[in-house]
Amino acid sequence: MYYYVINTSFISQAVNIINVHNNILIVFGKKQAFIEEKNKVIDDRTHYLFNEEFMSGKDVFIRFAKTKALGWGAAFIKKSELISLHIFSSKSTSLDYEANLLLMLKGNIGFIKEPTYVWRIHNNQVSQLKTANDVINNYSYILNPYSYALSNSLFTQKKLDTWKNDLFHLEAQYITLQFLPVNKIEYEKLIKYFKTNHPIAYKKLKGNIKWKILLLLYGKPKFTLKFLKFLSKSHYNNLKSILLRASFSK
């Protein structure tokens, strides 16, 4: 997996947006994904945000819980505001998400409508598997912005709780399926964490039929891999990648 820039005017376009609109703290460039096996470029799932050049940071913050995207692949950030966050002292490994969410709560967001960079995806990507504790510590990227918004009364607690639970539901879907095929002990730790600390998100997860089906399939990876190849190419590639990462981490 790697990125490459395709919009050489990104910086000048970002500066123009900052000069036109008030209190812009971040300008995002649109991301596309290159699927190597299909030789195809597709829009990122946040492409709908780029229909607007300017949005309230709070609006983008709320929408983040449905997409979990907008990182630092192409982000033009106000330096003084970024420094003021002291973001590199956070326990989170998703520093880009945490910083962006905090900045969304402090100011407004600009978007460059044309594609700015491409994220290349291929079947043989390998990255180190983390422990359950590593994953849990990373959730400070959710909890810190949540606490900041709550303490500054930027939203009602009900709205913030919905935001937090939607985001933890997304996280739980993804991360439990990453651990189940290769480390059931760490998987159980994560399930216990969600059940104990985020019961609403856990309840939503337990009612997710798609997750339950994948749980059955991912629970016996070697047996079901050949069936996934025909049922779902994307889940077949995902499970194959998980097993490959596990073999490299041993």
C-alpha cells in the first residue's frame, strides 16, 4: 500500500480556498484508490464531501462517524493550530484522525474537488499485527475529541454519544474480524473491551447480521477461504491478507 500525488496544484488551490473562506484549519485533497488486481481507479467513500469547497468543521466531525476517513494523505493544515494540539503526546497511532477531529471542532474545512492523490491497494500488502491493548490505546483518537467536544458544549451529550457509538461500532466490525482468524485470545479481549466499555456499540454489533455471517466464515479461515473466493472477492482478499500478516508477525 502506498500513496502518490496526482494534483501538482494542490498547495496553490488550498491557499486559494483559505483566502476565500473564514477560519479554514484544514484543506483536504480528494483521495482515489487504485485496485491493482482490477487495474481500476475508484473514488474514496468520502467523495460526496468534495461536492462542497467549504464546510463547517462541526458538520464534518459528525459525518466522520459514518465514514472513518480523511487522513493526512493530502491535508493542508494551519501549523500553529496543529502545534497547539500537542498531538504527538497522544497514545493514539491514528494521530492524523485525532488531530483532524480536534481541528474540525475548532474551525472550518476546505475541500479540493478534483482528485489529489491515489492510494494503491494490492493483494500482497503486509503490515504488523497489533495486540488488543495496542488497538484499545489507539481509541484515544475517538475519546479525546469526544471529551473535548463534550467539555466545551459543542454538541448535546446525546448527539456526541451517538457519534461515539457509531464510530466504535465501525471499529468493532473491522478490528474483531482482523483478530479472529489468527488470535482468538486477543479477539476475546477486544470483545470484552467493547462489551464492558461501549455496551451500546457492542449491542449494535451483535445485531449486525453481516458481521455475524463473516464471524462464522472468518472463525475457520483455512476451511472457508476457498468458499469466500466465490462468495466475495473483497472478503477473500481481506482474509488472505490477514493470514499473510499473521505469518510475518510470528
